[in-house]
Amino acid sequence: LFRSPGAYDLVLGSEIFYDESFIEDLRKLLKHALAVGGRGVFCDPNRLGFDSLQECFSQDFQMNIRTHTVHWPQSGVGQVQKKDVFIYDMTKKQEMYPQAKS
């Protein structure tokens, strides 16, 4: 899947934080894919909450979050609803004590 560890400077995603059972796998994947200083930028309606994501990702990533209001059409109704989405911007930290390769 990836050329080598740290092969990417940027990973983008949308609506991937919807099940707490696999956010640890997403963290490991992002940690493997990104170079030190690389960024993962994700848009999500904040289903899991910031605390869950921060708890999982904060050891390996500097996290910034901002909200953006979008106009969400309701199908068949003809009305537009305003909704906030969350933009998670995660920058991979340098490991303080890299693990020795065996």
C-alpha cells in the first residue's frame, strides 16, 4: 500500500471518524504513512467528539481543530440547513526515542 514508512507529506480524508473501534488502526496507518512534519487533514461532523480523537492521536500528532459551517441540502424538502463540520489538522511529531529496529 505504501512505498515505505514516512513516504507522504499529506493525507486527506473525509468522514472517517465514525466508529471508535478502529481509530487506533487509523492512527497507526497515519503514523506509518506520514513523514515527520507531514499532515493529515480530515473533515468530519464530529461524531466521536474531540476528546476521543485527541486521546488517540495526541501522542504522535500535534492536533488543531476548527469548525466550518456548510449549507446542507435536505433531499426532497427544498430547504437548506446550516451544519458545522470539523476540520482536524494533524501534524506528525518527531519521535523522542525512536524504537530500535530488530
